[in-house]
Amino acid sequence: MNISHPSVHPVEAPPPITDDAQNPPRVRMRDIQGMPGTLGGFVLRFVQSLFAVAALCVMASTSDFKSVTAFCYLVAAVGLQSLWSILLAIVDIYALLVRRRLRNTRIVSLFTIGDGITSTLTFAAACASAGITVLIGNDLNECARNHCTTFETATAMAFISWFAVSPSFLLNFWSLAAR
């Protein structure tokens, strides 16, 4: 019977290096546009808030959105999304004005969690509103009595807001994972 036997070969630990010339400085991760504190991050926040406010205003302009729960949920979700995006756009403007990058782990993790929550809520609300809009328009043929165009516009704005918040979430999450 051939069985391999493990063999142990002692290895000496390398001596500690005390010379600073042999210890190269750590390389910091480059800022990618779209991360917090960059111009791209501010542009993403601005687009998020712009389309979230547009969806909120368009949906709230109809008188009968309160009768459908999905539309009420859309108003609440894009309202939260617009507040969150405006707040973070202000933080990005401040970081750009003082020429600082937002690399604090706690702050970036807060941004990541907030983006994850608001993007999930916005996407769920947009999907629910799209389903109700299709039901009203295609299945029930009730567009003559309802504001189908307005509902579709608000839903499209909510989806665009979600498309803008997704890169922010992914870049924040990636910057946390790259630490």
C-alpha cells in the first residue's frame, strides 16, 4: 500500500525590516467618478433627486392616486429617495468645496446602507406602479376615465431615479469592499 507521508520542513521567519527605504508607502485607491465626494457622485445624486422629485410631483398632481395603494407607495418611496439624494448631494457639494474625499468607513457604509434601502424601495414602488398601470391600461381598458399617461410618466421617472441610484450603491459598496 502506497501512502504518502507528510514531511515537515522548518522555515525560518524573515528578519524584520527596519529600514524605511525598503518599506514602500501604501498605495491609496484612486477615486472613481461616482464615488462619494467626487463630481461624478454629485452628478449621480443630482440626477437621482431630479427624477425622484419629478416622479413625486407628477404622481401627486393627479387627484385619484390616493385610491391605489401602489401609487401611494410610489409617492412615499420617491419622496424618501428625493430627500436622501438631496441630503447626499449637499454632502457631496461640501466635500467638493473643501476638496476632501469621503473615505471614512462609517460614512461610506452609512451611504451604502441608505442607498441600498432607498433603491430597493424605489424599485419595488416603480414595479408595483407599473403593474397597476398595465392593469388599468391594457387589461381593464379604463384609461379614458383614469390618468394613465400621468401614471406612466411618474412610473418612468421612478425607474430612471432607480437607474441613477444603482451606480451610487454599487460604487459605495465596492469602495467598502476594496478597503
